Amino acid sequence: SPDKEPPKPGDRLVHAETEAELSLADVPLGGPPVLAYPKDPQADLVKKGDVNNLLLVTRFNPDELDEETRPHAADGVVVYSAVCTHLGCTVSQWESEKAWFLCPCHKGLYDPKQNAKVVGGPPPRPLPALPVRLEGDRIVVDGEFTGPVGVVAGRGDCRTCT
Ligand code: FES
């Protein structure tokens, strides 16, 4: 069904709960992330039928983003899949001291300023980024995920967690 379609360029990001369109001011500088879904503005459809469309929207000072991260970002806004690459939990927590994403299931840690590379715990690979641009102050999808979303078969087996 159309609400399961993956994000596509031109989609707007909306707050996962309220479905209000996100503008720059809705995303706190330095975290925590805002959970969001893509919305097809023509069809007026929020694509929340697939958990793989759940997104983490963060905003930093652009200077804090590394070379790999900056190309997907817009004015310091950088967006990642919220689906843990370990076993697929929602990466719902925030380690505020380090500004890292924290997956509550087995304490996977990802650094959003370094292209969501794994900085702790069992995840086998980074969270894929979703490139964005700004239209006015709205956050708009500008490309496809930089890698597969969630668990890749054969890579998600738990070796280090208990
Ligand atoms: Fe996220 Fe295991 S599912 S760390």
C-alpha cells in the first residue's frame, strides 16, 4: 500500500506522533533527535505503514559534521534510519553527553556526526543516512538511503550480546 513506500525525493519530513511538518526550528541543535516519517505532499500521505520508514532527525552546527556526513546534511540537519542494524530495534534513546544515538536493546551506539558509525555495542554497520535539503525552513528528502535499512540477512546474528 502507498503508506509503505520508501521515502523519495520531494517527500517532507513530519513528526512521527503529531504528523506536523518539521521545520528547522523543531529540531533541537545538538540533540536529542526527533522521530519522523516521510510524507508525500502531493498525495497528502504520511508513509508510516512500514517501520523501515522511521527516521531520526538531528541538527548540529555544520562544522561538527565530518566529511562523510556533510554531503547528506542541510544546514546541519542530518537524517538517519531509526532501525538498528543489529536486530532491528528502534534506536530510540540518546546519550546526551556524547551526542550519540543509543539502541536500548543491546546498547548499540552510533555517532550522528560521523555518518552514524558504530561507536559501541554489537551493531555490524552504520545506520544509513537519508539525504535532505531545506525548502524554506521545511526538511525535504533529497535522495535515497545511503545503504540498506535495518538488519541485513546473515549479518545481524548476535555474537557479543547476552
Ligand atoms: Fe540494537 Fe541490538 S537491536 S543493539
